[in-house]
Amino acid sequence: MESIYLLNRQEFGSESNLGQVMTLEEAMELLSLWVKNDKLLFHMKQVGHLMKAYAASKGYDESMQHMWHLAGLLHDADWDQWPDQHCRKIIEELESRNIDPRIIRAIACHGPRYFGVEPVTEMEKMLYAFDELSGFVHAYSLMRPQGYEGMEVSGVKKRLKDKTFAAQVSREDIADASERAGIPVEDLIKFVIANQLRA
Ligand SMILES: [Fe+2]
Ligand SMILES: [Fe+2]
């Protein structure tokens, strides 16, 4: 079955906009206009936080960390009000605002099976890798009496094997993203547990 989300293009934004970003305040303003669902908003904040933390862990400078942050923060911005236009709507919005093409492309490849765009850069691969895993680890934290306290990689792995737990989270995508990123799923889980934004 062909995905209804296929973007049918591989080029996003314009090279002439390299280095053009929005401020955190501008991004939050866009989210407050577009996203009424608090859970979805929190998911994007969590993914943005992980992206920023990962860029920082790699020693990237502040402006690069901010780009990674924005990609995570905005990746599902259109899901609440225009689910059938996900993620075309946010891509077009960022293009109209002349935002850096690297941020737009990262958003365009956060679901290669759905959008038909392959993650190539590290930022693209990590957004894909953190997206489902962040949500999964969060779901696991909600069922643990102590939340994130004392959470272990093995506990998350056990839940991944239990197909009835957070069944909407695609195990296939998690495995695929880890392979593409070249980072074992255990290491990704460890990073998410250590760096996840908590409620
Ligand atoms: Fe998405
Ligand atoms: Fe997401």
C-alpha cells in the first residue's frame, strides 16, 4: 500500500537560506498556534531536547545545537490540525519563512517509509532515531511507579519485545533507524533515558 504521506520530492528549502533559523520564541509561538494537544506538544519538546542534547554531546557549537533543537521541536507541528498533510504542511511553512534547508530536510525524513525521503545526514538520522524511541521510553516511564527513576536499558528492551505494550510504536522503525544511524539500539535507549526531558 502506498503511503498517503509521500512527499514526492527530495529537495527542500533553498541553499540561499543556509544559516537562517528562527528563535526558540518564534518556534514556540508557531507551536502554540498550531498545536492544541498537550501530549503532542510535549512529545516535540522531548524530541527537540534529545536532539539538542545529542548535538551537544558531539561537541557541536551553539548554533548547530539550535538547529538540531528546532528540527526536533517542529517535526510534528502539523500533526494536530492537519494530520493528512503531515509533514508537508510544516515543510511548506518553514520554506515560506526561508528557514535553513537542513532543518526542513531533517523534518522531511523523520519517517522514510511514510514520506519517501531517505535520511542522509547525521541530524536527519538522529531525528528519525529519537522520534519513536523517545515516545516509547516516555510511555514506559508513565507505567513505572517511579517514572524515570532507576529505569534501565534492559527494562525498555523487555517492553520492546512485548508487542502489546505501546503497540502503536513501530518496532520496525526503531530497528531501522538504529541501523541507519549505525548506533546500537541499546546505546540509543541509554541516551534517551539519560537525557529525556521529564514532565
Ligand atoms: Fe511525525
Ligand atoms: Fe514524532
